[in-house]
Amino acid sequence: MKGQGKDRGQTPIFGHSHHDMGGQPAGRVELAEHEHGDWERRVDAMCVLLWGLKGGTRRISVDEHRKNIEALPPQAYDTMTYYEKWTVSLAQCLVQRGLITTEELARKMVEVEKRDAG
Amino acid sequence: MTQAKYRVGERVRVMKAYPPGHLRTPFYIRGQAGTVERICGAFPNPEELAQMRDGLPPQPLYRVRFLQKDVWPDYQGSAADVVEIEIFQHWLEKA
């Protein structure tokens, strides 16, 4: 399916998703281990609980989580760290499922910024 | 559960389609033909789960074996090298 806008017929509307990189030319894979920070552990724990992997009710699916990560703009996808991507996706999932509202998230983000600045 | 349409050893071709959404069929394998290596079972459709639906009935999942030289036109390795990918039934047609 080709777009009808500027350069019409040239750019597929749906095509190669940025994250789907298998087989693309790429440089060397730089393997690096690091100690996970507390925030990373917390994000991991929240996701595992919400996915219902350790019992309890599944509130969101792993597949929703992946969809939201894959929807990141290419530049964000390439520069964000693993758990930064998880954090953005988790926020999206929670809002999409109606477990929190955008307003609640916004207010909390402002509150945390003030707390950290003070 | 949706019945498995293909048998082990059968030739199948991956649909050459590029819909939006969360897909479990890598870009590079779409349009390629391979051989069913095993039937992995049946699972809720992850493309539906990603859109916050239940993904039911479970869809058969196959492990499909492709020749590397078929997938990559400039492949330099052995002609016997393979790549195996797990693909849901709705992405496959008889080759």
C-alpha cells in the first residue's frame, strides 16, 4: 500500500517497522553488562505482576507491552535503554487499559520532578 | 482451538503482507517458502493480544525450516544451512 501524499506512490504507508531489524546491515554488537538500578528492578517487578506471570490477575499482556515498545519513534528506539523503553510502554499500557489516567500520570510526574528538584 | 492445517514435512509459504501492529513474523521471511519442521502447539494469537483482545481461539504455531540460501540471495555459507522460525498458521499458505 502506497501513500497518496507528497512523494505519493514512493513511500509505503505500512512497511518495514523500525524495530524489525533482522537481516539489515548493522555494525558490531557491543555486549555490555551493568548492575541494574533500583528503578529498573521496580519497573521489571511491576511489569511481571501486571502480566500475571507470578500468579494473580493479568492486567496487561506481554504483547501489548511489545506493541508499545515497537511503536517508539526510530530515534527513541535506538537511543533509549532497555528499561527506559519498558517504562514508556508500561505507562502506555496502564493508560490504554484505563488503570490510570493521563491526568493522574501527568500530576505524578510533576510531583516527582518537584520532589527531586527540592 | 483452530485445527492444524499443515503436517510435518509439508511445504508452506509465508504471506507477503505488511500490516501495522505487533507481528510475530519477521519482515525478512515474508514471501519465503519453507518446510514444516514441527507443530509447536496452539496459542492465543499474539497479534490480537497486543490489541487488548483475548486472541482466541488458540492458533496453531509451526516451526518452519527455510534454507539460508533461499532467504539471503548473497548467502556465502553452506547450501545446507537453515534458519528455523516459529510462525502462526494464519501467516502460512500451502506452497
